[in-house]
Amino acid sequence: MTTSPPSSSPHPIRRPRTARTIDVRVSSAAPAGYADDTRSSSDGRFASPYAAARFAVSHAASLAAGLPGITVTITVDGHDEVCVSGTPGEITCALATIPIYSAGVRTARTPAPCYLRAAVDEVALPIQWQGSAGVDVCVLSTRPDPLPNSTLLLGQWAPDLAYRLAHDLARSITERSGRRSPATVTYLPDQWRYEITHPAPISDTDAAAVARYIRITQLRANLAALDPIADADCAVGLAAELHVLESYSRRAPSTDDRTVR
């Protein structure tokens, strides 16, 4: 009796991908003079890096008010992957340099500038429109990439009232910012919306974090374009600078602690 070898399938067998579990902890140290049990923290578990990064930055921003530096720890399948410390802006920029988290940080929900509420109160919003043809009015506070913008939806009014309200509020925002943050009004007809846009002020610390993010992006592009042999000397210098910048507010697990702060 003869036997023939089993025929191989023209289509390779695909093994199901194992879903990863991403745990995020956002915590703040106890304020000066208070016991450790006064620390604040938020925890979440996610299946995607996008959702994990969005949660991390959103909750870092919500914990930041009146509290010391924030720490974000991300573990994947029970293993520490990254730990980031600093202001919400520093955390955002550090996570944005990690490709799998880059998109998520840009969609995080962050509070609008403090003076924005005072500007809204100054205008004294009228009773909202109850009909079916109202126009929305919202405020978009923009920040330099990769810091997320903030959107404040104020409500819906009759078209002529919404127009007047939007322009009055734009003037109030400009005044309340000390004219450092001029506001503009744009009508979006496809959305039936007046959008008041103004640049939100950021701290010197966050501005420095944005500059580091830009430099890291440039260094990675330059290193990718270099010849590993012909440009070896140049590559070593760029790689050393990149390592320092990446380590500024980010550290690996304790077995390879690269924190320089």
C-alpha cells in the first residue's frame, strides 16, 4: 500500500490574534503638607492604544488643577511598557513620540482656558432656541500640535441672535486674554454652527515640551535618511541627542530606568 503526503492548503491557516490588555494609571502626588493617602488617581483598562492614550491625557488634564506633577503608567498584558511624568502637556508630547499612542493623545478632552468661562459669563447668554432651525455656537481653543484642542459648546439660538452672540463673545475672549489671544468667528453652513476660534495660552513648560516633540520628530527623520556606514559618525551624534530628548519625561520599567529629570 502506498501513501501520499498530505496536500498543503493553498491558503495558510491564520491563527486568531490574541487581544492585548492595556492598563492605564494616572496619578498625582499628594499636595505638599498632606499625607500620601490624599493622592489622586484614575485607572482604566483598554483594548486599543488609541483609547488608552486618549484616557491618559484626558485624565491627566482633569487631575492637574491645583495638584503637583502627574504620572501616567501604561502596562500591556501585565508588563510595564512606559511611564511618563510631568504636566499634562509634557505627558501629551512624550506619549505622542510613541507611534501607537500618537493618534490617541490628539483627541483627548482637555479643559478650556480659565478665562473663557469669565468671557462667557460677561456676555450673559440668552435663553436658548427651542425651534428646529437654530444655529449652534461653540468655542474652539487651539494649541500647537500635538497638544489637543478644546471645544466648548455653548448652545443653540436663532440665526440672527447666534450671529450677534458669537461676535460679542469673540470680543470678550480677546479682551479677557489681555489681547494675547485674538478670537475669530467662522460660520460653518453645513453644520449650522458659528465657531469662535482662539489660540489657548500654554505654559513655558508645555512650550518646551512641544519643542522637544518637534525636535524628536526631526531627529528620527534625519536618522532614517542617513547611510548607516557612510554617515556613521553623524548618526551617533543624532542618536545620542534623540536618546536624551526621549528620556526627558519618560522612563522605562525599573530594570532600565532612563529618567533624567
